[in-house]
Amino acid sequence: MSTTIEVKLVEILARTGMMRLHSKVGSSNFFRMNKSALAGKMVGDYSNGRILVYLIECIIGLCVCYALYKSFPQHQFYWSMVSVVLVITPDGKNSNQLAFDRMKANVLGSSIGLLLFLVHQPNLFLICIGVTLTILIGIFLKLNAALRSSLSALVIVMINEAHDNSTWSVGVERMGCVIIGCIIGLLITISFNFLISLIKSK
């Protein structure tokens, strides 16, 4: 068991650039002397400013959507606040693509929810059909990593329609608000990544 753990840690070290240190001090000595340093290195790689950036992105997205909600209280922009935080991702790598995939997933889920609502007033059976269609189409479109966002959008459009007993126009409006939140989240992600790339290039 101990040998297996060391092998795993050696693989991690090879990726983090600490392999030279490992080879100099020896395997057993290295793991005894550098447990805390290794943990700090692994955490630091992820939290090296990215968590702060993610927090700022989420706060800005929420502020923008909240401003829309307060400015146009007759519309359902509170759903934009939900979708914007679903789109923004804490992962620094490929965050533009992830945000774009989540936006597509939200559009997929809300579209399926709206279409099913037009077929019949939502109920549990219809919602289950919507979940099935969303998962199958999402996998077909290679949106596996964003399926949770897609299912959230589906439920947003469908479950409240069943509760409100409202007309299809409310579903269209809710879908539009979800998409607006997605677009805001995508624009914020692209903007921050562009600024970060500029700063790193200097």
C-alpha cells in the first residue's frame, strides 16, 4: 500500500516540476520531509489566484443580473442570476470552452422544457421525459460535463410552469432570461481570460 502511494505521488511530482528534488534526497526521505510542502504545492497550483478570479467573476455576474432584475421587475431576471453562476467555472484551463458548453447546455435544457410545455401542462411524467431527452441529446452533442447545467435549465422552465399554471409566454420569457444569464456569464469568462492573458504576456 505504501509503495503504491509513493508511486502515485511520484507521478504527481513529475507533473509539478518537483521531480529533481525527489531524485536528490531519495524516495523515503523526501516523503518524510516534504509532506506539508507537497500539500501546499498541490493546493497552490489550483488556488494561485484562480479562486479569487472565480469569486470576482461570480460576484460581477450576479451584480449585473441583479441590476436587470431590479430595473425590470416585471420580468423574471432572477433566473438569470441562477444561470450566470452555472455557466461561470472555477477551472482556469479551457474555461472559455467550458463556459460556452454550459451555455449551450442551458439553451438545450430550457428549449426542451419549453417544447414539452407546449405539448402538455408539465407533470412528473413529462418532466421525466424531459430529463431523459436532455441527457440523451446532451451526450449526443458531447456536453457531458455540462449536463447538470442543462438539467437545471430544464427544471427552471418546467417545474415553475406547473406551479404557476401560467401561459406558454411565461415559459418563453423564462427561457430568455436563462439564456441572458448564460451570455453574461460567458462574456465575463472571456473578458477575464483575455485580461489575464494580457497580464501574463507582459
